[in-house]
Amino acid sequence: MPGKNLSRDEAQQRAGLLSVDGYEIHLDVTSAPDATASTFVSTTTVRFRCAEPGAASFADLLAPRVREVTLNGRALDPAAAYDGARVALADLAAENVLVVVADCAYSRTGEGLHRFVDPVDGETYLYTHYEPAEARRVYANFEQPDLKAPYRFTVTAPAGWDVYSNGAEESSTVDGDARTWRFLETKPISTYLTAVVAGPYHVARDHWSRELPDGSTLEIPLAATCRKSLAPYFDAEEIFTVTKQGLDFFHEEFQYPYPFGKYDQCFVPEYNIGAMENPGCVTFKEDFVFRSKVTEAAYEARANVILHEMAHMWFGDLVTMKWWDDLWLKESFADFMGSFAQQEATKYQAAWVTFANQRKAWAYRQDQYPTTHPITADIRDVEDAKLNFDGITYAKGASVLKQLVAYAGRDAFFEGARRYFQQHAFGNTVLGDLLEVLAVTSGRGEQAMRDWAAAWLQTAGVNALTPELTCDAEGRITELAVLQDGTPDDSAAAPRDLRPHRIAVGLYSRESDGALRRTARVELDVTGARTVATGLAGQPRPALVLVNDDDLTYCKIRFDADSLATLRTSLGAIEEPLARALTWSACWNLTRDGLLPARDYLALVLRFAGQESDIGVLQSLHTQAKGALEVFVDPAYRAEGARLLAECALRELRAANPGSDHQLAWARFFAATAHGAEDFGLLEGLLAGTARIDGLEVDQDLRWSLWIALAAAGRATVAELDAELKRDNTASGGQKATQALAARPTAEAKAAAWSAVADSDQLPNAMVGAQTAGFAQAGQRELTAPYTARYFELLETIWAERSIEIAIRFVGGFFPRLQTDRATLEATDAWLAGHPAAAPALRRLVLECRDELARALRAQAADRG
Ligand SMILES: [Zn+2]
């Protein structure tokens, strides 16, 4: 489609020419409950100015049909003015009014206006999701972040529904079976931040208030919604508790009153991402409504997301990046603030442990791909933008802000944020605007801030830090140096720049009770390849040296040989949870880099995971151990490794405290690793109720985990899976049943899963995910091998014909990542070599999959020894 992939150059030009005074948008979604209706009527009236009267420009719109286009009272012929992606606007006046009436499509991909029918009660639900550039699927607009405008939404919907939008409800009137909702005009916001949520949603209400410095009171009505059929599971009180804690915290720190009136949080079905910060109308994935028992880690993750989105109300919504190059300006900040606020204002005190162990793992992985990029990126067009919601923009950026707080100080950081909001409220910014205020508030000056930004924001890649310990004959330290290394582990990649790091080094000694405790800590500025720490000479030789203790910087932690030997025997004895989490994370990076044989990593998990007290860390150990077994160990060791993991899982499951989170985590891991007839017999017994583990409730989510494991092992029939779906005929049940059917070890099951995605563009986003998750099973490499060639044949067609969300799921979900052999690597290289002109975003995804495969082959070689 020409013009669909809006470029930065076009956006810059248009922003130079146009300014928008306001939108009035009317959506008529009364057709939504009718399954045969594929479109709704969208009417946009936009008033805008043009700096050069007589000039031409365009509006964005992705709609199956345009009924009318009127510019300044002149009717234009839609067939001539609209090309499928853009409405051409010629001969603009200084002040213009454009009216576009279009039939826009209900979405099944989570992009635009998504429509979902609840299998439980047949009710229809709608919600919008736009970032980065999908508002044009719902109404005609100028789809770029720096053309902000106030919006007035009017929505006509079935009379029994509720409708939510960015503005508060102004009025609603009933006309027969329909009701028309009018919403108050919003503050100036960007297109990607507008939102409409409509349907017979269940709603809980509360409110928050605060006295402002000028003596007035700020009142914010709060609402939380979910589908009616999820209402029995909806713990709105807990959601409101975190919400109020966050509002208290951000008002205290930002000193800028919440600017968007009310605060709705809508939990919506088949959502593509965790959540979206639409001002006053945040949307969340409904997996955050917990139908079955989940661990504390899930509540912690939800609280983190609630606070992340709330931070965006200021950073992102009030002040917005000019273009997607500076996406990090909002995402890094919100990601950092999510954990910061969680630690400071809520009961979730493991926030920084989770950040160090899980969030940063995402950044380290992404930052070692050949496609990595500086935190401030070069985003040529909106397809590029879509791919940049990645581990660099979020987790590395947040790590770097954590480092900035260590470098500039907490007070300077928040004072900088306060000035930034005051100076740029309702405007758009670039990196320099933030650096300018930080240069002043930190007292470090403009040059120092520019140097800091150059080192951290404008370079790519991760450094490794290794301690070098020298001791005298009595075992006392004579020198401790920190070595900085920019060498990538793939010899084909370019070396990385060294950076200045503010770090802490911890020395840990074994105490008489067997625990490893920190006995000394020193902070230092690491610069260049080798930095000597002062103040440690004469200390006794420690059992463990931990660089980047307290997780101040962003680096790969390495160990000296003695420390690594200590970890092999005593990792679980490290008493402090953050230090232990950092150590686990470092061992995982060593494994990924082929510096620690994967079977040695598994040995650490087998020996110490049972002692891990932090539930989030334990769950990531489970994921990593399974991943190591699937792709990093020597294939000759797989059977032995699988047996050991399954034994360990069952042992720990039986040993765990009845009813505990740990018991549930081990139960899920046991299902994922079950191996051999006896294990599967136990899974069957748990499902049938003939076997019991004291305190373990086999609720619906756990039942599906057991069924998926049995299905993958060829021990579940279609009839059994159908019966389970009858028992749980819900949205989530439908997805799990689909995954289980696709997981069966037969050629027919694989063909059906493949065909459901590859041969039809009707499958909704969530079902695409379920099919690909079921398709790829480690024990079924021979069954899925024939699809490698078909995958590469189809890549370009899928990319061209599907929405970008579905295309991304196809590329990642069906890449043959489990076929860890030379032939698959060569097939990938052949596709890359043969398709130099494929869409850059598609090439980027394939290059990243290729890199994971090459890494797996290196790790297997290391594991063979
Ligand atoms: Zn965000």
C-alpha cells in the first residue's frame, strides 16, 4: 500500500506546514454485535492551519471504504482523493476544515478497533489500540506524535453498553436501541494516545484526592473495568490500592498535578501488549485478571505495569517525543519509574531484584544482536517504530536511567523531571531538552551531560566487567582491579565502546553459619579497560567478588576463577536476595556466551533453585533451565539433562510448603519437564483427582498446563481436549485448547497449526500466538523440520499481506529455533543473502532469530567441551 509506511521525512515536512486546532470524531459502532457486519461508520471533522496557503498535504486513513471527503466546504471525489492509505489535500487555505466519512473495519489483530465476542455469554466487546500509528484505522487524522490536538469524541453504541474514552463523559442520550455518548474535550494529545473502549463491561469505581499547594483540591475519579464474565475474579480493590499509592508518589515527586481529569483502567481481551498509557483511559491485557491462583510475582508484575503506565501520564502523555527516534524518552523513563515507584510506594519490595534479574536479561539479549541500536534510535518510518518497542528502548534505557541517578543523584534527577514537565507541558521534545534541564539540576554542566549521553545513549552494546584480585602470601588483598571489556562474544560482531560506569564492588565471605555475606563494599568510577579500586588493600581474601553489586550500572558481570568456584559449591548460600539474583543473572549470561557449559548451569539450578526464596527469580530459573536444555546443551546430553530436571522438579514439588507460591511454580515446572511414564501418570492422576499433592489446588490454569504437557507427549486425545474446553469454554480456555491441539506429536497436528496461521488471515492475534506456541515442541524436531523451507518461502508474502502485528508473530513464532543445526543456520543465511531488498523490519527480525541460532550452536560446542 503506497503511503502506509509514513516516513520521518514526510512527518517533519507535514509538521512544518500544518498545526491542528482540534478534532471532532463520531464513531457509530451499533453494528458491532452483528457478526456479519465488518465495518463501522467513522466521521472525522478536523480543523487545522496551513503555514503556506496553496500548499498540498495529506491525512492518514486505513479504511475499506471512504464515503465522503469535504475540504473547506468543497466535496472531493473519494475515488480520486483517497488511495487506500492517504487522503490527498490540495490547495490548502490558512485555516481549513476537513470532513471525512468512512467505513472502517473492526479489527481481529489488536490493531485499530478490536472486536471480541465472549464465548461464555456471547457479549461483544470493543477497544482501541494505536501505538505507534493505527489510529488511522479508526478515523482520518495526521498520524504523527508532534501534531497534538484536543479531541472531542462522540460514540453511538448499543444502548446497554458502557463507553469510555480519554475525556470524561459529558452526556449520553438514548435513541431506540442506541445510545450516543459525548465526551469532554481532551487536552492536546497525540493521535496514538486517543482511545475508545466500548461494551457491556463490568466496572468498579473509586476516587483519589489530594490537596494542592495552592489550597485547592484535586479530585480524580477512578474506574477499573473488565469483561462481565471475568467480574468474579476481578480484584479491583488491590488495583485501586496500587493506583492510589502511585498517584500519591508521582504527585509528591513530580509536583505537577495529574493533567487528564479522571483515570480509567480497562482490562481488555486479546490485547497485544502489557498495557497502553492512553491519557485517562489506560488499557491492560486481561491476563492481569487472575482466574486461577498465581504467584506473588504476577501481582508484582501487574503493579509494576500499573505504575509504568501512570508514569507515562507525565512522561509521554503530558510531554511527548517529537518522533519515534526518541521513543526511549518516554519508555525508558516509565520503565525505570515503574520499579522505582513500586519499591518506594508499595508493598512489593522485590522490585529491583526483579528488574536486575528479569528486565535486564531482556536488554542484554537484545543488545547483543547484530541489529542492536543506541538507546536514541534512528527511526526512518513507522514500520521501524513498531519494532523499536524492544529490550533496548525499555530495559536498557531504564538501566541507564538507574545509572544516571547514581551519577547525578536522586534529587537532581527528580528536580530535572519537574522542570522538564513545567517547560514542555503539552508539547513535544527531543533528547537535548532533557539533557538541558539535567545539566542544570545535576550541577555537572552541559558538556558532562553531553558526554554522558554520548557514552550511554548514543552507543550500542554491553560491556563486561571482570574483577582481578591480587593477594599476598597471608591471603590479604594487595590490589583489586576491574577490567572492562567491549569484546562481543560473536567474532563477527564489532567491538563495543568502553564506557564510564559508577559501580559498587562487594566482597563476600563465608561466615561460621555457612552463609555468604558481604563483608566489604567499595564504590568507584570505572573508566577505560582497567580501573583499580582503592580502600580494599589489607582486607582478607573473600570467597566471592561481585562487581556491579547493588546493580548500579548496566553491564555483564563476570567472575574471577576463585569466585566462580565458590558459586559452584555455594551460590544458594548468598544471603542477600539482590546479590543472589545478580549472580544468577551473571551465570545465565556466561552460559549464553558459551563461557559456562550449559550442563554446568543446569547443575547450579539442580543444586540451588530449591533454596531460592524470591519467587520471581525462581520462575525465571525455570524458564532459563528449560531453554538451556532445549537449545544450549550438547544434543547428546539432552536425555540425561531432561531426566535430571524432571527429577528435580518432582522432588522440589513434593518438598515445597503446601499451598505456597513455590509449590505452584514447581508444579508448573514439573508439567513442563515431565519425562517418562511415571511422571505422565502423575499428571493424569492430578487431572483426574486420583492423585493429590498436599496443598496443591489443581485449578483451571494449572489443568491446562497439565493438558498441554500431556498433549505434547501424545497422551491427550482430541476428545479429551474438547471435553476440557467444554468445562472451560472461555477466551483463555479457547486459547489453551488450541495450543494443546497444536502441541500433539503428529504430522496432522503440525499441519493443522501451520495452515491455520499461514493459509488464513482471519485468525485473531491471540490464536496465532496459541498455534505457534503449540507448534514448536522440543521433543518434536523431526516433525517440524519440513516446515523450515516453507517458512522461508512464505516470509515475504506474509510480511506484505498481513498486518504488522500478525506478521511479527509469524516471523518469530515459526522460526525454526529448535532446529539447532548447521543446515538451518545455512538456510537462514541463504534467505538473508537472497533477500537484500526485503523490508528492513522483516530482515531485522530474521537477523535476530539467526543470531539466537548461531549462539545456540556456539553454546552447544562449549557444552561438548
Ligand atoms: Zn510504556
